[in-house]
Amino acid sequence: EVQLVASGGGLVQPGGSLKLSCATSGFTFSGSTVHWVRQASGKGLEWVGRIRTKGTTAYGLSVKGRFIVSRDDSKNVAYLEMNSLKIEDTAVYYCLREMDVWGQGTTVTVSS
Amino acid sequence: QSVLTQPPSASGTPGQRVIISCSGSTSNIGARDVNWYQQSPGAAPQLLIRSNNQRPSGVPDRFSGSKSGTSASLTVSGLQSEDEADYYCATWDESLSAWVFGGGTKLTVL
């Protein structure tokens, strides 16, 4: 069974940093693209970024230059490093395999 | 507002057919395949339709998708109470070099 489990969410102050992890199992992680998508409370879905096999990345406009997606194929884990966090980054963050299978999400709250 | 445009709400009675539209442009829907996602209350989204009209294993055949030009649509036939959820379209935008979502449509079963 394909599984993705996001973790590392929490409360952080504006301007701070946080690093999320996405632990995976049940598929060939090294051959898959991993995406991050977020959803603010009561709002729609917003694509955050992705990392392809071999490490090529792409980001949504609202996070470009502040967020970094990385991966460790030896551990089957992807990461989302979030810097210079803003209040509007508050959301549930999901990791996905290939824009098809979703993990359960981890909540990030940016507040003073 | 979202790059892809969806109606904020749709509704129907059990057994009816409901169509949810998703409008884009030549740089997204006009150039790429469209996925549809279903999000039930309190749950993570899940893939409903991939590549315009392909149903993943386990998705009832009541759900179907289509694409024409710069628009896509999701059809729910034989509406059931458990279909009450939020529905999102998504695709890659070649101008933005990013995945883009519609704003979501809340489907209510009356």
C-alpha cells in the first residue's frame, strides 16, 4: 500500500523557519516525483512545490525563494524547508506522490 | 483568485446528474491534462480523475471527466449522499511553470 506521512508541523513565529518531513512507503520513492500542496483553513488547495527524480525542483510563486524541497532517496523521505515564514503560510501541508496519492497532512501555524 | 475557474457550489438530488466545470487558458488546460480531486469533510483530498478522463482503481464509474479546448468538466451521474464533498480541478501551467488548482466546488446532495 502506498503511504505518505507528513510530520514536523507546529507553531512558529513570523520570520521563523520550519522543516517538514514526508516519510513514504509502498512504492519506488527514488523513481517518483514528490509534491507539496497546502490548504489554509476553510480555503482551497494551493500547490507549493515539487522535487523530481535527480533533484529538479519547482515552486509556486508565493513561496519561491523562501521554501526549499529536498529528498533523501536512501531514507525514502522528502522534506519541505520553510524560511521567512509569514502569517499567510498558516495551513495544512500535504505531501503527494506524482499528484495522485496524498498523505494525511501536517498543520503549520505562523503566529506571534 | 484561482488560475482555474470553478463554480463555488453545485447541488442535486439523489440519482440526478451534476456537472462541474473548470475553465482555464491555452497555457494550462489547453496544453495539459487535467486531474480532479475529491475532498470529503475533514479528510485529505484524493484523486478522482487523472489525465482528463481516467478513473483510478476504486473510483465508481458514476464519476467521469472530459476536456475540450481550455475547459474541463466532471460529471457525477446517479448522485449519492456520499458524493457530498469539495471537488477541485488541477493541471500544470506552462506559463507559470507550476501546478494550478481551481478554487473548488462544494457539491451538496439535497
